[in-house]
Amino acid sequence: MSIRQYNTELGMLIDKIVKVYLNKDKFFVGQLKGVSEDSNLILVNAKNEKNISFPKLFVRNTFYNFVSLEDEPFPMKALADRIASIFSKGHVNYIEDQNIISILNGKIIVDEDEVRGTGPSADRVKKIFDQFKMDIENPTEE
């Protein structure tokens, strides 16, 4: 593969979530925003293997071994916003570092897999959660 083909393929990952491996134990995950002619990378909203955040990160081509395409992360913040449109914002707390939503002071907990809690409010959140998952899996064409 020529360097031109390589950069073309790498360029097709622009705006996608990628994992950039520095070695087998160290990596960054973030949105690829730019690739130079020399395959230097620009990542935004990146996190490393220790979950430390970097708003913008420049990675020289000599410092990484390979890049992989990651699945899009589950949009927990958007789900929290949708739940907050039903419940008041003061009762809905998105906890970013744990990637969970706490509702009614922890009586209901939502992660990307399930809703934990009981009662009518939990049932209502479960319906919102199920509809949200259907909406992101089958987006409507505009």
C-alpha cells in the first residue's frame, strides 16, 4: 500500500471515534479531527487508558503504532437531556466519569444497558430509555 493510499484510508476516519495505540498498554480514544500528510493526528475529546481527558491532542506519527475505528459511544448525555425534559432537571444528574444517569437522588440509575429502580417513575424512565434506544438504532431520514 502506498503512503497516499494509507493517508486516504486514514482520512476516511475523520470525525469518527478512533483508538490510537502508543504501545500495547497506552492509548488514546477520541474523535479524529485531522491527519497531516505525514500521518500526524489531531484528536478532540480524547481520553487515555487512565480515563484522563484531553480536549485537543496532537499525536506525532512517530509516537503511535496503530489506529482502530471504535464504536460510537452510547449518547448518555443526550439520554439524560431527554429524561430531564420529562422530570425536572434538578432530579436528573448525568455523572460523566461513571457514564450513568442518577434520577431522584439515586432511586433510579440508568447506564447504557439498563434502568435500575422500581415504581412508576422507574417504569416511565424505562419507557423513555427503550424509545431512545430505538431512535438511535433506527434514525428517521429527514
